[in-house]
Amino acid sequence: MDAHVRDLRYFLAVADAASFTAAAERLYVSQPALSKQVRALEKSLGQTLLCRDNRGICLTPAGAVFLPHAREVVDRWDKAWNALAQQANSVVVGLQTSPGRNLLPRIRAELPEQLTLELRQVSWADASCGLADRSTEAAFCWLPLPDPSAYRWLTLARERRVLAVADKHPLAGRESVTFAEIAGEPMLALPESAGPLRDHFLAVDQRGGVPPVIGGVVTDGETTYEAVAAGQGVVLLAEGNTPVLARPCVRIVAVEDLPPSELVLAWRADTESAAVRRLVQACVDAGLDQLG
């Protein structure tokens, strides 16, 4: 059975990190999912590649033989992908919610006629919005990005953070609050795999080392709305995303003293795609030129 390039990436990540936990964090996938895929690779090859015991993870003799070949296949695939990307007339663009803010019409108005955008929804569990595993070529996403040296970005909007609460919550009638007033509230959080983005929307840096109270974990706009409306917790979001939650049973309250959220168009620092470069230039031509 032929192995998928994704499975080879997973094996290489575990081998390089000598840890399923660290590799899962690097790839923005759950540890059980990563372990399952590596075992499936081993089954397809009929060989055990990794030794798993209480001392940690190491390569088996078969794994040591397989490692350089797997790395060569992945490297060759990436070079082939980049070569094709230079000729492409479309860009796969990841997003986790609609970018809104009239951004897409402004950007499309500046794109060459032959260049199309293929929009792809990505789970909030992946803070890189598909860039890390190369399932997207560019992405509308929020800072902070994991491993920022791996990416470049163009800032599209800076927006204050606001709070969504159930309409029966004691703060629902307020126009604004300070962070100190909400720091002890049960918060809805992104999945742990979202890493620094989860911390941003929990305002971890403003808590002075006191951990937040987690009322639940949310993975998309609809589950977030239902959890807030049910009183499971409150949630911080960028002001421009309020239409996602500003519906019956939910109220939006301004937070006075938090640093803003930053919406960006991001792409991999090592990309060789001419189509991605044309997309970035379209953003600049549209006046969205605060390069990060």
C-alpha cells in the first residue's frame, strides 16, 4: 500500500521531536490522531518504525533505515509543489470565519482576471489555518501565529477585543467593562492545539500568571454561539467578528483595556508561488499594506 505524504510528515515530526506530544503541537493535530496515523503507516509498511516505551520515543532499526528516504520523498514533494505553484492561476486560501469587513471584494477588485481564490474552511484547532501542513497556500487568520519565523503576513485590520455574554448575564446591560471585571469569569476557549491563539483570546498575558477558568472548548462560530447563549461561559472575540455571535440571547460588551486583535493575510516564508505573490500585491494595491 502506498503511503500518503501527510503520513510521512507525521512520522518525520515524531522522529525529529522524539515525542508524540511535541510533534502533535508542532503539527496542530491531536496526539491520538497523530499516533493513529503513524500506526497506520507502520501497518501499511509491515514494519515498526518507532520504539515506544517509558523512556520515550526512538527509531527502531527499520525506522532508522526508512527515515532518510521518507525525508527525501517529502522534500521532493515540496519542491514539486512549489514548482507547480509558480505556474498556478489559483490560490488556496484558508479561513476560520468569514474575513468580512469588505476585504474580499476590495482584494478581488485588484486581482488579475486569470487569478482565482479557492477559499477553504479550516478548524480553529489549527492556529496556522492550514499553512503548517501546506493544505493552504495563504490564509486569513489572527495573530499570534505559531512559529512566526515560518511565516510572513500582511496586516488587514486591527480591532479591539470585545466580550460576548448571555443576555441574562449580569454584564449583559453594560456598554463596556475592564478586564479585571471579567478575569474570573468562566471563559470559552479554543482547543489546546490552537496554542498561542488560544492564549490570545483568553487574554493569558493580562492575567499575571493566574490561569483562566475554562467553561468549555469551542471549535467554530456556531458552537460558540450555542455555548454563550446557554450560559456555559463568556468569550472574547475581535470586534469585527461580532456578527457571528450578536444574535438573540447573546449580548456584546466592549472591553476597555486589552490590546487589539490583528487580522492578517499570512503565507509561508518559504513559498515560491507567483500566485501567492500576486495575492499579496493585490492586498497592497487595495491599501492593505501594513506589512508585519
